Amino acid sequence: MSSTPVKVLLFDVDGTLIRAGGAGRKALNAACGQLYGKKDACSELSLAGHTDLWNFRQAFVKSVGRKPADQEINSLHEAYLLHLPKYVKRALKQKTYILPAGIKGLLKRLSREKSVLLGLGTGNMERGARIKLEPAGFNTYFLFGGYGCDAFHRSTLLKRAVRRAEKLARAPIDAADVYVIGDTPLDVAAGKKAGFKTVAVGTGFASWNALVASRPDFIAKDFRGINRWLTWFGIS
């Protein structure tokens, strides 16, 4: 890395980098049906902005009626991963796999910055996140991240991502140089709790009014207007 302070940009996946036609929810429903015989276990659950550990736990409770043991969560996770690729492919076929406006150009531009580390800050387990991002070709941009398998709470997994970034940079990273980009108030709240800057983007599952009310440092309808985004990140 250069002597310029390193900037770490942590992107959420669902609703931020991509929209996968509800593939995650459908795969979790299928997994619960396979393991517990419970149909549509998580159809009424609010999953957006939570970690997979939280989502899997809620789906298990909904299906079985009690709290799960760690091994039961692991089994549900593995079943979920078996179903997920099918639903991602179905979203592609049905044209419900959507990339937000401007995201391809922004990632391409940011990837050229030697002082920028692009990472994931997502509630998805890492393998699930990679499955969802593969059709977009985005996995090559993100060499590290904080994932739903790292922590139950989003603020904790964001801090884990920064520790991994520090290993890549071989230097400590100032919290003021970390940006959390997400599409829900929960993303904003987690970034604030972790002590990082926050960018809310209206590409996903929250209403615009809810995003504004969450009071992020910056807010945008989508990823168009590269110069504006670069200015927010302190990149000339």
C-alpha cells in the first residue's frame, strides 16, 4: 500500500451490491422445509439488515419452537447453501437478479485506487455472500470482509472486517477512514455503533424516509455520480 492513509470501504450485499430476487429467503425456506418439514418458515420474518446467524436462529425457532444449539444452526446453514445456488440461478433466468444503477462503474473506479481497500460488511455467511455475488462478477473486487459467520451483531462483524483490512494494509487503520455502505437503517446503526462513517443508499429494502431518519453521514438514491461518491470517500 502507499503512504497515503488507507481507506476501507465496507459494502453490504443484499439490496446494496445486488438484489437477488429473494434468493436468500427462498433458500432458507427450502432448508427449513427439508430439515423440519416447515413450509414458509421465514416468509413473515424481517430478514433485511440482520445477520444470517440471527435469521437462521429466528427461522429455526419459527420451525421447531425452541432455541437452536450451535450444531443445529450449522446444519441449517449447510442446507441453506445447498439450495441457494438454485434460487440465484432462477433469479437470473427470471430477470429478478438486479444490479443497482452505477454500481459497476463505481467499483471499477474504486478498484484502481491504491489507497482503497474494498471489503464486504454483510450479514451473509461468507459462502452465501460469494454465491450471490458470483453472477455479477463482483467477487474479485472484495478480497476480505466481515460476515454473518463472524458475529451475531453487525457492528462486531464490521470491526472484524477492519482487522482483516489492517492485516492486508500492514498498518493500523483510523476509524475515520472506514465507510460502511448499506441499504437499511440497521446498516447505518451498525456502522455508527462501530465508530465508522456511514453511507445509506436507496437501492434496497428500506423506504427513503427511513433511510433519511437513520441519519447517515451521506445518502444517495443509487451509485450514479461517481465524483460525488469519490468526494465523500475523500478521493480526488
